[in-house]
Amino acid sequence: MTNAPGAADETERVRELDELNALESLLEPDFQAIAISAAHVCRAPIALVNLIAEKRQYVKGRAGIDLTGVNPPVPFCDRAISEREFLEVHDARADPRFRDHPIVTGPPRVRFYAGMPMITRQGNALGTVCVMGPEPDRLDEAQRQALNTLAAHAVTLIELHGRAHQAEEVVRRLHALERLKNQFLSSLNHELRTPLTSIRSYLELVQEGGLDEDTEHRFLRIIERNSDRMLHLINALLLMASLKAQTTTFTPDSVDLSDLARQAVERVASAAELKGLALNLHARDRVRVRADAEQLRNALLQVLDNAIKFTGSGGAVDVVVVAGPPPEVEIHDTGIGVESEDLRRVFEEFYRTQHAKEQAVGGTGIGLAIVEKIMEMHGGTARMEKETHDGVCVHLTLHPSSVLPAPGDPGPSGGS
């Protein structure tokens, strides 16, 4: 009955319609005015500014009968879009392409149609400015030219509206980024000032003298712990900067993922013990992958640090190494959890969940952003999902091709 646009053309048209936000708001006054002008100039009882996408029609402006609910959509517009040129049907009842279509055989019984495709600067025909009537008819040259001018005007409006929407979206994102940056600077100020103040206070007490040996050693351990905290933060900031600048060293080699997970667990064991958490490792004896051991260890430590930080006393953190393919490490915790709408955003730079803010959990919001960039460097992914109980699970998944053969691998085993 009609020739629909080819699959490639349809994909491009839909993509541009989406980019221009053209399908979000319909029956806008500017397009209503174009439809009314078309009906007046062409002396037609029906006029449309009509967009077509994925076998559906979207009416931006209309004059006369409401054809919004017509199903399937107006067939003439499909043809005009497909052929990308002016289409005039003098008598649809006598045209084998259209005579059996419901819009012709039933109400509103269209006999005459004239439509001009709206072609953008990218070369996509998004829809038509068209007129229709219940009696055979034809346009004169002046009317055709007027319809062409109105179609060009409609395209310009769609593109202007689309660019305005894109500009608004950019401004919105810039404002959101500015808020996140301010939050980050505030958090950074707190994260640096707190340990620095503690170090200074305890150093003054040690310098004043008069302390017994045990107290002095205890104060020095506190100073050391706060120094390590500051060093960890500074290293994280430097790593984030180098990852963004793509200057980070990346030297993949044969790595045992189970051993790497074991090293990371051992590094955070004392912090977990200090909070009264159960820290468990479940791993195969050997999972050989091609990866940068130092960077992957960094990613594991960032996630484990988060899991311990957000899990209350008496909770548990479980690290599971999955051989795959694809190989991955799962870090489960029984912490405060994350709302569904935050699950993807937690990997954004500087982003901190409302839970973290409300419970005054320390952090700058760059840890998981670092993790995601490290996993992308490996051709893998980082994602977070809610557990069925309280807490979350972070999946650090490597690319399936990273698996290396491990002769003599005895198979899975459990550990703790």
C-alpha cells in the first residue's frame, strides 16, 4: 500500500527526532498557526503538521478534523517521507496505492491529499505539512510554493525548539555539576581539616611532654592513622586526575584474581575488625586474568573501603570471586543500602547519596568514580545493585576475553 522509509533511514529519523525533543510536546501554537495557514492557502478542510516515527504519527499542529487517533497513521505522509518530495494525490479512490486504506474507505473519507516533507539540515525527513479533503482536487503552483515555504518554516521551528531544549539541558547539567563541585569542595575541606586538626592537637600534647610512655605511643598511633587518612585522600585525588587526563600507567599482565582479592581483604581487615564487621572471602584457588594488578587492587580497595564505611557494627562484608566468563569480583555488604534512583549515579564524580549526607558518613564522592574508570580501562564494567536484605552488592566485571588458561586449576574452593 505504501513504501515506508528504510530501516537505516528510520533509525536516523527517530534519532534526530529524539535529539530535537520534537515528540515531547504536541499541538504547539506555532505549529497550529502553520496548519491553519496551510488550510487557508490551499482552501482545504483538513491540514496537519505531522511527524512520523516508528509507525506512529505525532500531530504538532492541525486545522479541521482531528486525525490524531487514526490507526494506522495517514498513509500519504509515509509515502511523502519515503520519497522525500512533494506528494499530491488527486483522487485516492482511484489510486491503487491508497484506495483500500481505512482513511479513504471510512471516515473522514479522504480523496485529495497534498503534502510537503519537512527535511532537516541533517537530511532527515521528519514529517510533512499536508492538506486533505473529501473531494478530488489539485493545487496550483502558488499553493504548492506556499506549502513548501510553510514546511521549511516548520522545520526551522522544530530545530530551534530542539536547540533551545538542548541548551536548557546543558545549563541544567552545568548547574548540577556546580552543585556537586561545591559539595565536593565542602567535603574535601572537612576530610582534610578534621585529620589535620587532630594531628596538630596530638602533636602539641606530645611536644609539651609529661606523658607516660603508653599514652605517648597511643597518641602517635592516632597521628599516624590520621596521616594515613590524609595520604589516602590525596592519592585518590591524584589518581582521579590522572584517570581523567588518561595519563595513568596501564600495564596489564597475568594476574590471579583470587590472590588479588585476598590481598585487598587483608589490607582492610584491621578497619573491618575495628568496626566489629565480619569480613569473608570466597574464592577459587586460581582465576587467571589479564589485568593491571595495581589498578585493579585500587578498585577493590575503594569498594571495600566504601562497604566498611557504610556497614554498621555487627554487619558483614563478603567478597566473592567468580571465575566466569566473564570473571568478576562481587562485594556484598549489609550496610545502609542505596535507593534505586541512586544506583547508577553513585559512579558519578562527587556524587553522594542522601543516606550518606544524613548519616554524616565521611567521603568526597570520588571513590566509585575511580572504580568505574579503572574498570573501563580494563574493558570491563562496575555496577551496583540492591541486595534482597539491607545493603548493596558491587560487581566489578572484567571483559570475557581477559580470562587466561590456568593449567592444573583444581576448581572452586571456599575461604574466609
